[in-house]
Amino acid sequence: MMVHHEPRLTDMLEDPVVRLVMERDGVYRDDVLKLMASVARKATKPAVKAAAPKVSTAEPALAGHA
């Protein structure tokens, strides 16, 4: 039975074809690694609940009035 694993990002970034495409597009290895680290940090942060919208008390609610 063959087990297939996804390649590691660092391995992909060392691939000669990937390096040529990145060079053509002006993308740098260190920038990709920084981006992935940033995404990983954000993905592991606890979710912040959105604050409930504030209702102005300056004017009475007009619900039900036409």
C-alpha cells in the first residue's frame, strides 16, 4: 500500500520549476515563508466575537410606524 504525503512548503520552494516561476513573477522565498507564518499565527488565535451593533438612544425607535 502506497502512502502519499503532501510535499512540505520548504521542499516546494526548492523545486527548480517553482523557483523559476517565482523568479519570473517577482516572488521571493522569504516573503512566502513570512506570509505562511502570518497566516498560521492568525489561524491559531482565538476568535474574537464581533461587538453587537450599538443602537442610538438619541431618537426613539420607529418600529411599527409608517
